Amino acid sequence: MVMHLALLLAFVGSALAYPIARLAAPRGGWILAALPAGLFAYFLDAGADLAGREALVQTVEWVPALGVSLTFRLDGFSLLFALLITGIGALVTIYAGAYFAHAPRARQARFLTLVLLFMGAMLGAVLSDDLLVIYVFWEATSLISFLLIGFDSDRAEARRAALQSLIVTAAGGLALFAGILLIGATLGTFSLAEVVARAPELTESGVALPAMVLLLLGACTKSAQFPFHFWLPAAMEAPTPASAYLHSATMVKLGVYLLARFDRVYADVALFGDTLVAVGLLTMAVGAVRAVASPGYKAVLAQSTVASLGVLVMLIGLPGDLATTATIAFLFAHALYKAALFFCAGTVIHATHEADLPRLGGLARALPLTAAAACLAAVSMAGLPPTFAF
């Protein structure tokens, strides 16, 4: 299997998810989890092929008469994202199957279909080398996120949160698109690898600053950076499996992914790094303060996610290899412990029908496994040994 076939399989699988989930309910989650699990195994194997090489590149002719092709590039950074997307995607699919086990079959099938479709869009965004193709998948994640946040469309709060997230991320997407067009018009290419290779040519041009501002707007809206952070806590109206997948492990980190890619382009532009450090620190502080003040179980996790995204953006803005290593390590650790904490939150809320922390207590006797998992994940979140986060 090659990368474009892996991506095609992800979308074909999502197209077949609805009838499979309806027929296999309530075990649809376990069956459909074979797709992301299989893709996870594929990317693990691809990682072995990547050893000692900078990247694996595959080009597929799309419209040969017009010279249009699709280029996919797998390097260490995109491999990390691909493993997180598929690995956590497999767990979320299983969890969602249990979460909606007593829901109507059509409802469970619709949710699982959206989850797998989102997985495909995320994979397309991190594997594509063409900036225009990245933008297409970028907007696809925003649209699917809108559908997942507003999944309980009979609730006004869910509809409001979904619309808010779509407006913020789509507006940022338009800014990103404008920045991409400026870069393409200046360099005559939309290849991300070529843009990085020709970084001095771009930074010395007259469009360097406006393109940078537009890229920052697109990335900061996607990754809930101040002052665009408000949409992420509101998006907790989504069912908990969606919160675990979109808003802790994958989609909100897509802006971080883009900033990390363009950090190599704007490495010699001091304003780029300084802006990221300032925005990241401010976002971290706002998220931390609001996490302490939030009474809701998922609200605390959402605000802490905002703070964590601020940490990641700040680390990208810092110079040196140590900051790069810290970015990778924290990105990986955060995805693991935050997804686990959302799983625990969903289990508690599902069992008690109560979301406010002050009204919850003494659950270790009734939910011992969930309590143990929550404690382990919290220890990791605190960065204590012997967890990876330490």
C-alpha cells in the first residue's frame, strides 16, 4: 500500500461506515475500528521504511493534461500526526460504539461515519505537500467538526456552538487561503517542500509580512489561540467521543502543525517567533485561569486544552533544537493524556447524567476502572514520573 491508497481507503471506509454500523449495531464501533487500526499499522511500517531518510514522497498524476498532480510527503513530523490520528481514531471509534450503544442504530451509524470521515480529512491535511490541497482538507476538517459539534441538533446550545466554531475557523481558513495564494504567486509553486527550500527568496520579497500575518490568522483560529480561543470551550457541546478526538488530539493541533512547518520558512524573521511566543504565553495564561474557574467536567478539560495549545505555540516560537524536541514530546504526551481524560469524563457523565464537578464525588466505588484511568491520566497531565509526560 502507498500513501494515496491509504488515504483513499480511509475515505472509502468512511463511505461504507454507515451501512456497516447499522447492520452491526451495537458492535459497529469494534468492527469499524479495524480501519483506523489497520492504517495505524501501515504507518508504523512506513515509519520503518523512513528510517535513515528525510522523507518518503509519492506523486499521483491527477489531471495530466493540465499538469495537475497530487504529491504526498511522509516525514517524521507528518508520521507522528498520522499515528496519532489513526491510533487515537481507533480508540475513539471503539469508545463511540459503546457511548452510543443504546442510541438508535441510525444515530450511532451517523456519528461513526463522521468520525471516520474526519480521520480521512486529517490524514489528507498532514500528508499533502501541496498547499492548495492542504487547504482543501483543512476546510474539510472545519466542516466535519461543525457537523460533530452540532450532532445533537435538537439542542439550541449545540447548534450555536457548531455555528460559532464554523464561523471562526472558516474565517481563519479564508485568511490562510489568501496567504497561500500570495506565496504561490511569489514563488510560482504551491509545494510546501519547495517553499521551505526557497525560504530566503520568500522572506526577502514584499509579500513576506502580509503572507505571514495571514498564515498566523489561519493557524491561530484553528488552534484556539487568544483572542480566538472562545470557540473551543463552547465546542464541548459535542458528544464526548468527538471532544476527545477533535478538540484534544487532532483537529486543534492542525494549526500547530502548520505553524511548525512554516517555522522553517520564517526561521530568520524575528517577528514570527516573537509573535508566537507572545500569543502562546497569553493563551496559556488565559486557559489556565479559566480552567481553575470552570465548574464543568468537560469545561475544565477544554480550558486546559486551550492552555496546552498555547504552550505548543510558544515552544514553536522559541529557537533551537531543544524547543523543537519539547514541541514534539509535549504534542505527543498531551494527545495521550487528554484523550484519556475525555474518555473518563464521558464515562462519568454518561453514568451519572451530571457534568458539574462540584456535584460529583465518591465515584471510585461505582466506577473503579474509570477512577484508576483518570488518576493515571491526571498524573501524566501533571508531568509526574514515571509517565511519558514527565
